[in-house]
Amino acid sequence: MAVKIRLLRMGKIRNPQYRIVVADARTKRDGRAIEFVGLYHPKEEPSRIEVNSERVQHWLSVGAQPSEAVQAILSKTGDWQKFKGLPAPAEPLKVRAVAPDRRATYEAEAQAAAGLAEAPKAKKAAEPKKKAEAEAPAAQAEEQTGAGAGTEA
């Protein structure tokens, strides 16, 4: 039985999302798969690529052939180079930044609006000190200029 590592298309129209699967070469593109070994979402910025490296290495070692698209994906993650014994890719795989927790942000803003949050109070207490420190040199400068003006008059 010829085994291929290929993409199984999922998602909506104009929003493709793929699973990287190990399947018999004779099955349909979206047909039954032997094993799911990863994800590929090309529309996200940067593209989301998740690969179970251990399972991919196993399937490559027992003779599974990757499709051209999967081979390109495996080259980006470094799994193809690992299998072939080549050096790892020069540039690392881009990863999306972790988004802040929306619930925590909402609760913090709600508490701040209600006047219950401690962080804004700390900021308010620090602001007068900063203003006083900023005004102190200005006041000293006024005193010096005022003292100099008083002696001349």
C-alpha cells in the first residue's frame, strides 16, 4: 500500500484550512485518513503551522511520501531537513504573538470604571509626586529670578 503525507482541505469557501494527514494514495483528497499529524492555516498572519514532528519522522522513516505542498511545509518547520540529515532552516518559523486574555482585560476595565481597581489608585498616588518633583525645579527657578529682580528694584 502506497502511503502519502498530504493536505486534507477543510474550512469554508475562500477560507481554506488544512490538516496534514497520512493517507493511502488511492483515497480521495478529503477521504479517510490513517492519521492526522498536523495543521496548516494559510490565511492567518503569519500562517499557522503545527506539526507533530515525532509522528512525521516515523511516517517518513517507514516510506510515506510527502506531497509537494507538505514537503514545503515540512521544510519550513525543519522536519524535512531532520529526515534528510541536512542543517536546520536559517530563519525560524514565525509564530503569532499571544493575544491578551479578553476576559481579564474586560474585568480590569470594569473594576477601574467602578473605582474598585488598585492599579489606577497607585497611578493616581504616584502622579502628584511626579508633578511635585517636576514643579520643584520650576519653583526654585522662579525664586531665584524673583530674588534677583527684588534686589534690582
